[in-house]
Amino acid sequence: MAKLGDVREWEKPYSTDVIGEATRHAIPVPEMTLDGERPHGLQQVVKAGAVYFLIAFGAGFVLEVIRLQVVALHVSERIAQAMEIPFHLLAMIIAARWAIDRFTLPPFPSIRLGVGLVALGLWLVMEWIVILAFHGLSLDEFLATQDPVVGTLPIGALGVLTVMPFLVGYRWER
């Protein structure tokens, strides 16, 4: 990467212009943060994963309240849970895109998947320790109360939560 003031330029060109000369995209990257230095490596991945988790979990909490207090009163609980999943996926897309842009993570699959794995780990800790304890359920009791069809959708959503930072950063070239 060539350094130009407080702007860094990615060495790899993303596209070519009309003449055929490679264009470069400059992304502003602040050199210093509030605490005096810019986070690097694992610290940056953990921070981005934590922010991604907080945004996705906050959106999930709001959607859960809407599902339980509004939608489930008019349709069955099963249909309401199935209707919530697309909105939660949209929230994950927005959260992943924002976290990737906010922390200016490079487009390496290991870094992007690391962000998703941090978010997944925090999500599972939150589910198992806080939410199940709040409801007074063990993990076995929780799994026994889940619907066999719709109860598998949140497991798929956790898989999507893990890979979404990688998917939103992928550039589809023609």
C-alpha cells in the first residue's frame, strides 16, 4: 500500500477505465484513533466482530419484540417466526457492511470470516448464558421446545451471521 497523507491507496486495481489503464480506489483511513493509535490485526478483527454482533443482536431484539407483541397476535407463532428471518438477514447485511467499512478491513477471507466467527461466538454466549438463564431453561429444554421445522431457521441464520462479513465484501466482476 502506498501512503498518501491520511489516505491509503490499495495496490490491487479493481477495474479498468475506457483506455485500459487500471484505476485505483483510494480509501480514507485515519492514522490515529481516540486512544492514540489505530488497532491492528486481531484487535481490529475482534472489535469489528463485537460491533457487528451488537448491531445484529440489537436488530434481532427489536424484531423479536415486534414479532411477539404485534405479529404473533394476528398470525400463528410459527408463521411469525418464519416472517422474522428475512428482516433479520437484511439487518445482518447492513451491520456487516457497516462494520467492514467502519474498521476498513482488507478484503481477505480469513479476516472477514474472523469477524463473523467473533460475532457467532458472542451470539452463542449471549444465547446460552444470558437468554436461557433468563427464561430458566437448560439447553436441552430449549431444544425440546423448538418447532422441528421453523426451529431450524435460527440455526441457518447463525451460519449466515458467520459468513455475512465475507459475502458483503465480495465484488462480483463481469
